[in-house]
Amino acid sequence: MADKKTTKATSKKAVEVKTLDQLKEEVVKLQNDYRESRRSHQMGELVNPRVLTVQRKSIARALTAVKQAELAAAKEEN
């Protein structure tokens, strides 16, 4: 039993190239989903509250992608 590896295998997903408008739409969609999940959690309908954490992290990743796209666009203009 000591021979088993306990390290987690990490796999990278292929990154889809999106426009700034698509990224902003995705952020709005994720924020709406998060608000709906919070409402259902407050009403006691949400089965797994860890979904909220995952959704917050997804929103943060999307906002980071938006910021990076804005900075890249600003660099191209200069």
C-alpha cells in the first residue's frame, strides 16, 4: 500500500479564444447563476453549498480574463 502515488494528476484544458464582448457576456451569465444559487441556498433548496465557492472562483477567473483582454487591447492601441 505504501507504493501508491498520492499526487494528484493535473490536466490542462484547451483554452478557447474569446473576444472581449464574449468574455463580458460570460461574466454576466456567471454572476446571474451565482445570484440564483445564493437565493436557493438561502431558501434551503441548494443541496451542495460548495457550488457557491466554485461559482465565485469561476467569476474571478472570467474577470481576470476580461482584464487581460482589456490590457492587451490597450497595448495594441499604443
